[in-house]
Amino acid sequence: MAIKGKTKSRGAKGVTRGPKPAYVPVKTPWIRRSGLWIALGTLLIAALVGALAIGFLQEREDQREQDTVAEMATVVNQYRGQIDPILSTIGTTLPPTGFDGFPELDTSLAALEAEDIDKAGLKQAGDSADSVAASARSTIALIEEIPTSDLLRGHDFTQEFVLYVINSQGNFLRGLKLYREAALLVSMAAEAESPQLRADLTARAREVATVADEAFTRGYSDYVEAQSAAQVFDPFASGASG
């Protein structure tokens, strides 16, 4: 009878090893990260450079504006030095920005418009009108001689400022020509034999004188604007005086 051998004992099962522990680096707090500070430093430097560049450009622009205003002041003062003595012979300033040209012309017109004017009054009105006509004519020649184009040439002025200077001269001249025409009409009215003709000529003279006032006022307004743009306008200066 065969002897059964001992049954081979089953060996114990091997334990499966777990995964090897991986190294987990400790995260550096964001405030201590060098990359962050490098980026911030770069941004700060860029911002500083930008601010300095803007400041430099603004300073240069401010200086350019100051230089331009100084040039404008020089031109306006040269113009004013020629125009003020002329204006002083024909009227008076009305501060802050008005001017009363040839007030004697209005006096003559008022006399002619009165119903009870006598021969002496007519003669006085006519003589005054003749004086205004002669004064306006000589004033026109003087203002025409002012070289505003030469004063403005070679400068980088704004169109607005250039027009103020040029238009002031142009409107002064238009106003003066109209004043002269009105004065001649007054002189003719003073010599008219017919009361109706005198009245018609006086009415026409009044209309022309009104337009003259408007043109001259525009000229003086442009003159004031040019001075204001150049920062040399003094609204309470005595200016021209009759």
C-alpha cells in the first residue's frame, strides 16, 4: 500500500509593495516668488519711464505754447503801438471792450434831425461833418500802411489769432470808409435848400453811420480778441482817447 507523501504546504502569498513615495516640493508663497517681483519691477520701471516721457513731452509742449504766446504778444504790441495812436484821434474807448468812433458825427446827425435847426446850426453841422470826412480819409491812409502781413509772417500762429489781427484792420478800414461816406452825406444835407432833401440825406447818413458803427465795433472786437489771445489785454487801460 503506497504511503502518501505529505502534501506540500502552500507558501504564504507575497505582499504587493505600495508605490514609492514621490517627492512633493513645498510651494513657495506667491509673495516670495522671484518671478513675481521681477515682473512687478519691470512694470514699475516701464510705468516710471512712461511717466517721465509724458512729463517731458508735456513740459516741452507747455514751453512751446509759452514761446508762441510770447511771440504773439510781441506782434500784438507792435500792432498796438501803431493802431492806438491812430484810434486816439478819432474817438474814445468804452471799457472794457467798446469804442466810440467820431462822436461828433452823431452830434451833427442829431442836429439835422431836429425840426428847429437854424442856419447857424446847419453851418456848424456841415463844418463838423467836413472835419470828420477829412479825418476819416487821413486815418484810412494811416491804417492801410500798417504792415500786419509782415508782422504775422514767419510765425507758427493759429489761424484764429491771425484772423483776429487781419480782420481788425479790415473792419477798421471798412468802418472808416463808411464814416466818411456818412459825413459827406451830412455835409450835403446841411447845404440842401429843400427841407425834404435835407431830411432824405440825413436819414441816409444815419443808416450809413449805423453800419459804420457796426463795422468799426467788429474791428475793435477783433483787436481786443487778438490782445486777449496774446495775454496782453488790459480791459481797464485808458487806451485811445479823444
